[in-house]
Amino acid sequence: MRTIIVTGAAGFIGSNLSKELLAQDYKVIGVDNFDNTYEKAFKEEHVASLLTCKSFTLEKLDIRDRAAMIALFEKEKPEHVVHLAAKADTRAAVEDPYPYIDTNINGSLSVFDAARKTGVSHIVNISSSSVYGNTPTPWSEERITDEPLSPYGATKRSVELFAYAYHHNFQIPITSLRYFNVYGENNRPSMVPYKWARAMLKGEEIEISGAGTRKRDYTYVGDTVRATILALQKPNGYQTFNIGNNNPVTLRELLSIFEDVIGVKANVRERKSHNASVEETYADISKAEKILGWKPEISLHDGINRLVTWVRANRMN
């Protein structure tokens, strides 16, 4: 049985990824510190079903604790690592960047160093479309990435650079995946799709930024998980891939989908766009299609329907 460490395993994407890895006969060591980014009970709910599986172990550790991470890696001797753990709020990072620097950069170095010292064969590092800033779309992996709008994006780009340096100096295969606007089951409560789904189901007002013309490349979590596992299984030196839906929509178009799925007309309040919000995210996924054999399968309408079904069943208290 292949052993893999997943950092951020109790979070949104980490819990979905861990579930699929277990289904594919991996032994999964989940790492999470259950910080206060959102309700601890949500993360506990995410991992409850995982804990019933004998091939899953949960370690309540902070990735910034280098000694603890090295000890864990030495004990478990994983073949692979998927590094998801991060602080991930672009707007909050503008107001207080230091926790993002500490967790995203120092924590990532702790993970990379533990992997280096224990002979891990492949690291999949999770990055973000935030590295692109407001550069012209669509974004290929060769697009300039030195103009992020938020300290969050800056930390993610910094980690990519450290990942390359670790690969260069220690010959560790590292693949960085730039996720684009992931949504779906176990969604973080701070994200627009979750906020809209819950508010509209409760008959409450929703908030839309600007005139609703900004575009986002919303990507269903199941497609993102599938791409991550494909990348995990294809180590190839140092590589970077965009993982997105390749189909950006405006916020108004997204709202129309929500109204169609839920069957209600939204009560909308407009607000000014945040200065750290890019105008458009749009993934050129041709490299992922060619090398990983991956492309998204779930339409935005179907994905939103799945999200709404999950929110209705799990988040309406």
C-alpha cells in the first residue's frame, strides 16, 4: 500500500482528496492543525468519515513545527506528499500579511525539508491562480507571475520558487498545481459559491461585487481532485500546471445558474470590488491536457447543483 501525507487534510479540498486517495488504496496520513480560519466543527465533520477507514490516520500538527514534521515523516516514511495546508484569504492577507507569510512560506519549507530528509519520491505542491495577478488572460504557465495583487498570491509564488530550488538542489520531483476557483462539497464558508448557496436557500440577501462583470474560472472540486491524483502519479522533474475549468463566467452569469438550480430569484446587494480582486481568472489547461491527460468533466451547472444539494443537507442549521 502506497503511503502519502496530505497536509490540510481536514480542509475543503484536502478532505475530498483524502477520500479519493483512500478509494484508490493509498494509506493516507492527514495533517491538519484545525486553526480558526473557520469553525473547527466543520473540519471535524469533513474527516469524520475518513477516520472510520483503517488506512487513514489524522495527525493534529502545525506544518510550521519543523521538528514535528520531520519526526512524522521519519515515522511514516511516505512515498508521496500533497501539500495543501495554507492560509487562503486574499482580502484578509492584504490587511495582515504576516500569518500568511509564516504559514504559507515557512510552513511549506518545513514540509519540503521533511520530505528531503526522508527520501520522499514526489511532492505535489498546491499553488493558486492568484500568482497571475491582473495579467492578460487566458493564462498559460509561461505567463508572467511577478505581479500578484495580494500578499496571499505573493506567498504562493514564493513557495513555487522555493519548490524549484529544492528540486534543483536535492533532485526531488516537485509538481506545483495552480488551482482556479475551486468549489463543491465541504466548501470553505468564506467562498462566494458557498455564501450564495446558503443565503439563497435561507431566503437571505446575497452580496455581489461591482457590477457583477468580473469573471472567474470556477472549477468543481471533483475535477480538481482527479487532476491532483493524475499529477501525483506522473513525477517529472519540476513542473507547473494550471488546473481550471477553462470556461470563465461573470458573477452575473454565476448568479443565473444559482437561481436556476435553487428556483428562486436572488435578493442582491452590490458592493465595491476589493482592490486585491482580479478582473478575470482564466486557465489555459493545454499543458495539463497534454501531459496529465486531464480536462474538467463536470459542467458549472452540474457542479453548482451538487454544491447546493450538499449545503442543503449539511449547512442549513
